[in-house]
Amino acid sequence: MLEKKKLEQYLSRCMDSHADFAEIYEEKELSETINMLNGSVENIFTKNTFGVGIRLYKGLQAVYGYANETDEKTLTDLIDDLRDALGKEEKGSDVALQRVEYENRHPVKIRFDEVSLADKASLLQRANDAAKAVDERIVKVDGTLLNVRQEVQISNSEGRLISDTRVRTRMMVTAYSQEGNSFQSGKDSPGGGMGLEFYETVRPEEIGKEAARVALVNLVAKDCPSGKMPVVIDSGFGGVIFHEACGHALEATSVAKNQSVFSGKFGQKIASDVVSAVDDGTIPNAWGSQNIDDEGNFQKKRVLIKDGILTSYMVDRLNGRRMNTESTSSSRRQSYMYEPTSRMSNTFICEGTSEFEELFEGIEKGLYAAKMGGGSVNPQTGEFNFAVLEGYMIENGKITYPVRGASLIGKGNEILFDIEKVGKTVKRGQGMCGSMSGSIPTDVGQPPIKVRSIIVGGTANE
Amino acid sequence: MNKQKWIDYALSKGFDSFEIYQNDLEEKNVTYYEREMESYVKSHVLGTALRGLYRGKMTSISTEDASDANMEKLIGTMIEQAEATTSADSGIILEPMTTEEVAKENRFVRPDAASIDKTFKEIEDKFHAYDERVFQVTDLFYTEQASSREISNSRDMHVRDASQAQAIIAGVAVKEGDEIKNSFNVELLYDIRDFDTDAFVKKAADKALNKLHASSIPSGTYPVIIEKDAMTSLFTAFSGIFSGDLIGKGISPLKDKLNEKIFADNVSIIDDPKNTDALVICNYDDEGYPTSKKTLVDHGTFQTMLHSTSSAMRMQMESTGNGFKQGYDSPVGVRPHNCYIVPGAKSFDELLEEMKEGLVIEGFQGLHAGINLASTDFSLQCSGYCVRDGKRDKSVTLITAAGNFLELMKNVRDIGGDLEWKTQPIACPSILFEGIAISGE
């Protein structure tokens, strides 16, 4: 990382221009991926990322440059290019930085880079063996262990100098099942913002077994029916419905330019009374947590919806200027190669009051989405989609038979009003969220919920 | 980076062979919003990947700091990785191989800032003048890239090539009553002086305007034309089934299907990295293996799978020159390059006429989540329009198309002649299918 004196020199140079704000983001990341297929370590890949991103603002204009050489000439040339884009002005700027110290909310007990590769591969082996042991129809098990350690240092023309180290681990296991000509898969991929102590509580054996269980369910599942019907979406990764249907459309990236279905809806009712939701980047050691956001502000808990009323957007510094509001510490980016913008962290629907069984009451024909996959949304129209990885039919209030090949689609601003019942126990699931500033780790979550009516995309037309 | 020093050091540490792969990328992006420059991004990144065969195991690593001071640490990590690898399918570091090299003319002329400014303001004005329902130009984005790739190894290989590209992207939102629809248009920008802003604006605006008044349709099985861009995105999502890596590992549905009929008679698929109609050509893959034209599917019969040296070794076959990385910071995988479904003779309008009644799908959403590569099942949000008596009828939204890709490709009634290479290394023409399960109201 660059020394304070150098940073002050570079920031002062940045400010000798028409810029009213300048920021330097430095990043060093070690990412390690171990892949195992059927018990054999197929591939180990280590990625070392290193670079600097420099950003200048002039009102609502932003210029950004990045490089992975940090010698004086490279950075000075880059700053001069950026100054040219905004207009130079020798003002004799003199930025003085003050380092901000704080207590790390996300401590790591077992650093992955201090554990041997053989020991890390043995975690995958445990998952592999457990998956294989479930049933002889589990014919292949593909496991990947990802460990990341990202160090960032952020300094800006307001004198702030702050650092953070983000550590995360995730085990992704896909089990393949086969019977006759039917070849199916199931997966489980939990992770956390911590070291390898994660696997002391989330045991690799359970990850392997869960992947195998889903693969076997899909082997006997029937084609999913099509059409509009009530849907019960279970907790954990089921929260992807809120992430896609609402979360992205509450990011200032789209709200600030009136490009979201929720633009101008602050303080208004946007969901049914039973829906409250938060985006909380402070949860200790969660997958989507950080000590600071990627503009150097301390992460926060943001109450997005309270009893159906929109109470907060997720805002970064630049879009905050456009919206005449403060940043909510929501600025994130994949790496120095991306300008940061407003993004989610750990986003979930809060606990409700319904018992699990109550969610099924009165459903003559519907879908129980036990496990969800990813999805996407068009924030401007609100149209979203997401995949069902494990589903069951509900008939006369009871779960009957498994179905496969379903997706759920709808409009975010409508679906939030269709959430009829919210269960009691919130669980979160881990995912990678892709948007303008790259792919970042985010948690989604919710208790089990009942949606009055949603379009289910299946293959079995009746 | 003193490459010879790194190679010599690796060999002295017990590597049988060692490779240095570098990608040098310079980019510039400019965005405009409400006739003003909103952002300007400039970058230069040199990425380095190291790969070597150590005691029979292939090991690789990437770094963005390839200073000589890091040499011992990085090569030490590679040795640890090799020692922990148990798979015997290592691949090889190749000796130099020759091929008949093809060159592609560089037609891109760099625009200056003033001409970008003038063009963007013109585009924004033309969007607003085009139709009063255009209420926002949501995105105006110019991007230019110049990249070079260099592969050097201890077996005297030196491969170097370079490519350049630039494009304009626009997003537009239209509104009627409370209904809002949007669209994007991406066009390669060869010479800004020849850029047809009228055609560009018309294409994006019409696409958004046509979506207004869209509604869902009843669930059912409909004859469907998947329009060329949508077909390209669907085929891209399933292109992994031809990977010899997945087939060798037994997790592709095409395992044990070589020389079997897998698609309809009228479907042929070719992979040709030297196809100069495509944006970027490659004479060598990312292992330095010469690329070649291959017929993956010949009139419905699965004829060739794609291989890198590693996947070929597993199946005791030869590489097909398809060992490509997703970026310098990823390991070599197996990927198609300039792969396409062979077009038919009919124009798009003739396909509409042939279908008479049915549905046209213009776009799929959620392709990263709504497909299962193992079973090839898919269920995807899509949009498009109904066809009545061979003509465009009402627009359709909030529907899904679901099925099984292998089954779908057996039900091809006809293939259009409208294949068009854009920015991706995969392209498809529009295809008329007998029937696809659609979920709607």
C-alpha cells in the first residue's frame, strides 16, 4: 500500500483541477480456488490482484482511472489524464490525511493462507465422501473451496485515510445423480466472511449431503406445471425474491436518475403490511459484511421497508449528490477495476408472525419453492425472474410431489403487495451479485413467506 | 519482468516446463447523461499468468505484480499447488507449433473526444425527436479497448497477437401512461465519421416502443421463432455441453453420444476461431495450440467435441485448439471460439410467414440461473410478440419459456439466414421451433 505522504501528494495533485473531491482506492487481494472432482484434486488456482483506482468528482461528473503499476510516473500520468478530462487548475491544494482507526467487527480465527493446501483439500474430501455415501445414484461430486483475503486502503481529499481487510470462504458442492436416462444435479454453497473456522459450524459433510439430497429429489421430480398460482418460498436463499424484486430497484444507481419503479416513493407504501426488510452490512462475519464500504465509510444497518413503508434507499456518495442526500455507506465494487456504486450487503425480509404450517393453509393448488437459485431484474420496469432449484406441488394445503424445471417471474412493485404471510425464522443464503460495479458477495434472506399469486414457468401444460 | 530469469528459476526448482502468459489491456470508457459527460474511465492493466509442469502435475497462478521481487514466492506457491494436486490429467506445455495464420484487417479508427461529444449529443437529441414517448436516454456509453496477448515458454514458444475494438451502447426508456419500457442497443463503432446515428436511434427506440402495451398470454405450447440475438444467448448458455472437459468428467449430457444423432437433421454447428467475420480471431489458443475449423454437429450428428491439452489427455484424444482462459487471471478451460449454428436460406420475414401463428421470442432474462447444464432443462423469463397470419401482432411480456435444450434442438422446423456476428464469439441465426412450453396467465 502507498505511504501516507505519497497519498497526500497524489490527492493534492488531483485537487489541482476543477475537481471538488478526489479519492484513491488501493487493493491487494489473494484468492485461492481448490477444485475436486470425485475425490481427486483437479485444479488449484491462486490469483493475486493488485492495483489502484483514482476518482475525481466535479459536481455530478466523475472521472476514474486505474492501473496496476504504482510507480510515481504511472500514477502521475494517470492523474494528469484525469485532470485533463475535468480541467486543470493550479490551486496549490494541500491535502492532509488523518488515519481512522477502529475495532474490526469481523475477526478471523483460522487464516486460510496459514493452512496447508492438503488440509484445505481434505475439507472438500469430507464433503465429497458424505455426498457419495448418501445413495449409489450419486455418480459424481464436484466441489470447490474458495478463499479470499482482500486488503483495501481508501484515502480522500477530505482527509480520510482508512483500511480494511475482508476475508471470506465458501464451499460450493454440486452432486450429480443418475438413474436410467435421467441425469440431474443438486447443489449447496454456503459461505461466510471469516476464516476456515467457518467449517467448524457449517460442516463439509452437511454441505455434501445437502447437495446429494437435492440431486436425488430432482431425479424423481415431475415436470412443473405452468401458470399463475400461490407460492410458498422457504427461508434462506429464498430471499433472492426480495433481492431481485425490490433490492436492486432500491439502489441509488437506478433511483437517482428516476430509473427505478421505486423512484420518488420514499415514505410511501410499497409492500403489504407484513413486509419489513433491512440491508445490514454490519452482521459479524456475514458473507456480505464489511467494516467499511468501498468509499471508506463505516458500514451500517439500513431499514429499507418498515411495515410496508419505504424508509430508506441504498445510496453511495455520487448518487447521493444527485439525490441531495447523504451516503448510506452502500458503496461497493468488485475490485479497483470498477468505480464503486450503491449495492446491497446482507439483505433480508424480517421475521413475521405466521407459523410454517399456516403458510400452506387454503392453497388448493400451488408451488412450494424449497430451494431457490439466482435471478435477475430490470429495475426500470420492475420485471424480475428467478429459478427454483427444489420445488414441490402444494395440493389442498399439503406438500405432495416434487417438481423440477420451474422459474418464478413477476413485477417487483406488484409482488411486494402480494406477500400475504411471513414466517418466524429468518435464514440467510450466500450469493454473488452482479451489477455495474462488478460481482460482489451478498447475503439474501428471509423467513418462509407466502405469495398470493405469481407466474410459475414450467413445462407441464395442463 | 525478466522472463528468462523466471523460466530459468522455475526449471532450477524442478519444473519440467514453464510458461508465462501476459495480457496487456488498455481501456477507455466515456458515458454521457443529459447531454453532459457523466464519467470518464481510463485504465492500463498488465496481467500475468504462470503455468508449469511440476513432477507430472500442471500448476498455475496469476498476478498483477510480476516484479522480479515476487518470483520466488509465486513459484514456491506453484510448487505447493502441484504437490497438493492429485489429478493425473495435467495437460502439457507445448513446443512451438505452426499453422497457416489468418490476419484480420483492423478497421477501427479511434475517435477524438470532440467527435464523441458531438455524436452523443446528436444521439440524445435524435432520441427525443424520434417519438414523444421517449422520456429518458438512460445510458450513452462509449468504450474502446486495445489488448495484446503474449505466450512464452521454456520450450521456445513465443506467440503474440493483438486486437482492438470500440463500441457505442445506448439505453432508452419510453413511457405511455404509467407504463415504462426500455431497451439497449450495442453497435461496433468502426469510424465515428461514418456512424449512422439515425439508424442507431431508430433501432433502439423502435425496440423499446414495440414493448409498450405488452401483456402476458395464456399458458400453452406455441410454435416459436427464437430471434437471432435471443438464440445466440440461449445457445451460448448451453455451449458448455460440447466441452471435452465436461464430457470427460462425465458431467455433460453429450457423454457417450459422439457420432450419435443429437439434433434435428437441419442443424449443423461449426467452431472456427479463424473466422474473419467474427470480431476477434485467434490463430492459437491460450496454450499456443493452433486453432482450426471444426464441425461440432453435422446435420444433427454430434461429430466433434472441444478440447484443451488437458481435457484431451483425459480422453486420450488430441487438443482441438480450444484451450482458452476467461481472462489472464483464470486457468485454461475449454471454450468455443467463433462458434455458430449454420444459417439456412430464409429471411426472418419468410420464417414468420412459414410459422403463420405463434410467438417470437426476442430476449431471455436470467440465463445465468434458469438453466441446468447437466440435464439441459431450462425455464426462462422472456419477451417478444405474437404472430398472426405471418405478421407481427401484440407484444408479449411476463412469460416464461421452458423445456429441455437437447429436446428443443430436435424440434427445429427451419433455420433463418440472418446470422450476424456482433461482439460475442458465438452467433446464431433465428430458428423456428415446432413448439415450446410457454407459461403466462
